[in-house]
Amino acid sequence: MDQVAPQGASSESVPGITGPEAIVTSLKRTESATPYRFRDLLALDDFERHARRLLPPMIFHYVAGGVETGAALRGSREAYAGYRLMPRVLRDVSGRNQGVTLFGQPYDAPFGIPPLGGSAFVAYRGDLVLAEAARRQSLPMVLSASALISLEDVHARNPDAWFQAYLPGDQNRIERLVRRVDAAGYRVLVVTADTPMLGNREHNVRTGFSMPIRVTPRVLWQGVTHPRWALGVVARTFLRHGAPHFENTEAERGPPMMSGNAVRNTIARDRLSWRNIEAIRRQWTGPLVIKGLLSPADARLAREAGADGVILSNHGGRQLDHAAAPLDVLPEVAAEKGGMAVIVDSGIRRGTDVLKAIALGADFTFVGRPMLFAAALGGVAGVEHAIRLLREEIDRDMALLGVRTMAELTPELLRRAGPGGR
């Protein structure tokens, strides 16, 4: 794979110009190619800052918030600050390639877009936006079972998308949903394991968010004071597509988002067990991934149950407060992986974060909230802009670290930070 070009610029060389001059010329082309509305979006954290102004508090905090004290949410980010990089110098780092192969599929970067439930109530047709951006950028995108757009429609937009399921401990219901996912053409199935019940998301109560949505005076006022969201997402959705439904929680179409039955799929999730995973493995012929693990012992059980991969995750700090940061357990889990792929999410915001995760044993990473905020701010173009920013950071950081491929990232390139992150 050729060196990744800066955002908005072609990866082709500039005729007659080579070396540093070509880089400067490319950067100038990048600046002129970046839409004006994206000029202040220079890093992934910027998308959250801008989205705070765009979205009503109940929607913003639904995406950005964690549970209870927020310790798990903060801990995921802080874990990356706990490592320092040890660059190697005077190496030929030309021709850098950040591409990876996962489950036999090549991708252009070592990160993708994880499942993001309710995306279409944050950004207009959000799941299709994320799927399209991932397709254009050659990255994996995982459709959430809590999506408001059918899995069939998303697969038609992006045939390489993965599907993530929230499952009850009812094998008959599981098998029917798996048959639907298979019939739609999905190749990779992700089963989320860390939601036997929903976490205590107090921020939803404080801001007025609920499921099903209750139209209270407070909710109406938030819509009135955030007209771009109210008209561009809510009104536009209802006028063009009717009331949004939970489309993919079961084999059949789920209830409307505003229905009192909207939570019915959460029943019996606390009965889901490794026996169900073993049964899914017998039914599902494609790659099977278990999401939401932190314990090395659970990674070993996933391997023994026939999983092809695991996603280390504390659900973005949205389930168990004070849960360990995925990065902190990564080396132990990587030691148990055998032939499985180990993927990490929760807390990644910079190119250096991605490189640290890969160096500690991850095969791949996922980046969630910034991509959803990008979809809300700029649709497909906004998500592509976010992807390009992170790809550029990875490319730049690879050169400064002294590596040309993901395979060259090893623990020897890291050092633990001292007390207080020094």
C-alpha cells in the first residue's frame, strides 16, 4: 500500500517535485481541499467539542457519557497516557504502510468503526453514513443491533460491514436472528457479552433522555433550542421514513423507538452464557467475534468456544463503573489469544493511541464516539474527515517512531510513564 496522503489530498506524487517539497506542496493542497466548515476540526477531540453545541444535552450526553462516577470512561483514556514512546532514529521509514489484514480481509488502516446504537437519532441516517464512509475508506464498520436502520439496508450500502448482536439467553431467538444475519450476507458476527443488564447511566436521567423516548416539556425545549438537530435529524427522519424502529434486535422488525415495548429485547440477557456461544459457533460459518471481554480467563474461554476474535472493551465506560481499561489488560489477553484476533476499543483518540495498542499486542482497534459526532456534524464527509485525520496521525507517528509497518510495533518501543504520568 502506498503512503497515506494527507487529508483531502491525492496519494499520487506531485509531478516534478520530490522529497520535502512534495510534502509541503501536498499539505498546501490539503488545506485548500478541506471544506471551510471542517477547518477547526484538527483532531478527534474537536468533533466532540463542536457536537456539544449542535446536539441537545440529552443526545450529546447519551453519546459522550459514562456510568455513575465516570471512572471507567476516564480510565480508558488515561491508560494511554500511562505509556511513553521510545523512537528509533536514522531508519529508512519511506514507503510506510499502515494496512492490516483481519479475518482474511485487507483494510487500509488499523482501526475501524464499532457498533454505535441509536446512531440514526444522533445523525440523520447515521448507520448508513458510517457504513458509506467506512466503505469509501476501506475500513470495517460494525452495525449495532440497536440500530434504527435495517441490517439489510446497511449491508446493501456496505457489503463488508459486520453485524453486532445483543442476545438473550434464548437459543431459539438467537438462532432465528443469526439466520436473518446470514441471509442478509454478513460475513462477520459480533456478539456483545457485557450487557446482562444495562449500566446505571445517571446522565440520561439528568438530561431527560429515556428509552422509549418520552416527549416532555424539557425534551421539547431541547429540540426548540437545537433546531439543526430537531429539523435535520428528527423531523427529516419522520417525514421521509416514518417513526424509527429498533430494526435488528430480533429476527423480526423491532418496536418503534417511542414504544413502551422498546426494551423487550433486554429480557433474559442475563441468561446468556458460553453454552449459547458454543451453539452459535456450530450455526455460524463465518468469523465469530466476542465483544466486551476484559478478563484473560474469558479470552481463553472464547478461544475454547471457537471464537475467531475478541474485542477488549469496557463498553466505552457505559456499563460497569471502575471497570479496568482495555489497554491495561491487553498484554495478558494477547498472551492467551492463540489463533484469535485481539481487537481493542474504548479511549482511543490519537494515532499514538493506536500504535501503543498494536505494540502491546492488539491486532486492530476501534474508534467510536468521534465517528458518531463526525456523522452528526458533517455526514459522510465529516466521518471521512475524521478517518483521514487519524490515518495522517498514524502515518506521521510511524515515521517519527521509526517503523514502516504495523508488524514492526513491539513492546520494546514503549516505556511505562512515571508517577503522575511523567
